Amino acid sequence: MTTPTDEARAFWVVAAGKGAIRAETLQPPREGEAVVETLASGISRGTESLVFTGRVPESQHAAMRCPMQEGTFGFPVKYGYSAVGMVREGPAPLLGRRVFCLAPHQTRLVVPATLLSPVPDAVPTDRAVLAANMETALNITWDAAALPGERMFVVGAGVVGLLAAHLLAQIPGVRLTVVDADSGKAGAAAALGLPFSAPGDAAGEADLIVHASGSAEGLRFCLAHAAFEGRIVEASWFGDREIALPLGENFHSRRLRLLSSQVGNVGGAMRGRRSHGERLAIALALLEDARLDALLDGPSAFDDLPATMARLAATPGVLCHVVRHRNDD
């Protein structure tokens, strides 16, 4: 017989473009595990839309798994990686604390305590759902090996692109412009103090370009605007799409470098010097900036997730959508 503390509800993708809320029965926590009551979760529109619409390539099924994922990408699958909650049972140092967890959208969770990262007191719950995206942005800056005084473009003003630009712009002497074809993103860039340009208006060349638009057009812009021996850090996830690129033009004569960045491994020179847990703790601390609230969309209620996910998958331009799991939040 279950009790209220044994019960939970979770969002599952049950078919391409279709979600459902399902009841879950939690197993009692074992030694080293914690019971977390979820307060809010975030929808990372780019990746989660690929999962929701069934566009994860078979070759990437293993690489795309989340720590608390259940099911497979052939459906049904319980997927997500931006949950913030309160520890109700578990190790004494975490009891009663807000924590961030790479976990799906579920009202209560039983989680290994090693997967929980305390949320700084100065970071509100809604903003804390940006932690996974901030961790990705931090990894991009490590992969980019950015230098003071460099000219930079960040192409693609989604959440990851704007967070990466936010971090890179704080390096002394850089000249950075955010580039996006959607003029509606200009407001979020302005809230972070970042210059914004449409692709056709972006002037000059850049020593470093971060590409985060998820589009072939964006990557072609990068190749056309990279300076001699410029670096292009590819941070987009294209899913099952194949991208055609003009590598016969300036790519060789300018000795350009096209680099991949992916959050599954600690990036660049920091690999071996910072653990995954340390990287996430840094990302959470970097969220102590109220300007980042400009990247949040919503909130909506947990029970509305099936309709919300369908709407977001069909709506370009949405940043990080916040899902509230409790009616009193």
C-alpha cells in the first residue's frame, strides 16, 4: 500500500509530439539517497524539442541519456535535466536544502545524494533551473580558450548562446556582438548588456565565433565572418539533420578551425582540473545575477506539461521555460 510520500507524477513523451502525465511509485530511499520534492523544472527548448518530436539519431541514443532518464528514445521516455527541489529525506548536510539535479520533470524524486548540488541562497528557484544551460555555456568558454582583446560573435541568441555571450563579454577588452535573425531576441540581449545585430547588419570579422543557432545558415555565417586562423566553436545540436557547408571557399585559405563543444565532458584545459560536480557548482554560483531572469519564460503549471511541450516544440524564439510543480510557488 502506497502513502502520499511514495507517490509522484512524471511527464513522459509517449510518442513523437505527444506527452502524458503518469503516476509513479517511489522506492524507499536507500543509504546515500535522498527524497527531493521538486519545486520547479526548466525546459531546454532545443534539446527537449528534439526528444519530444523523436529526432534523436539512433547513433546518439547512449550519448543523449540523462542521469535519471527512464525509457528509451524509441518511446516512451522520461527526459529532462533541469530540476530544482527541496530535500525532504536524506543525508543531514542536504536535509531541508534547495538542490539542483539533472532529472526529468517529476514531482518527487529519489536521487543519489552525489547527484545533488546545493543552490546558493542568493539564487531564486526559478533562475536556478538555468543551471544546466549555464554549465553548458561555461564549458563552451573553456573549449573556446577565449583571450582578452579578441573580436567575437555569438551566433544564435537562445539560452545557451546568450549565457555564453554573457560569460565571454566579461573577459577584458573583448568586442562581442550577439547575432540572430530573430529581432525579438534583442531585448534579452539588451537586458544582459550585450550588443545585438541581425546577420545582414553584422560588420567585420571575428577571431572567435560561438555558433549556437542550430541552423545551417548560422554556421555558414560563421565561416564567412571568421578572421584569418579564426576559431568557430560549434555548440549547436542538430539532431538527425545533415548540414551542407561551403568548405571550398575561405575555409582553407584562412586556416579556419571548426571545434565542437559538448557538455558531456569537461572542456578544454579544465579537463582533469575540475570535476563535473565542481563545474556545476561554478555554474550555480554564476547565476547570482538578476539580469539572467530575462532568459526565463513562463511559468506554467506541471499539469499543463503535455500541452506546454507541444506548444514550445512548435514555437521558435522561446528561451528557458519554467514549470512550477507546486501551486503555492
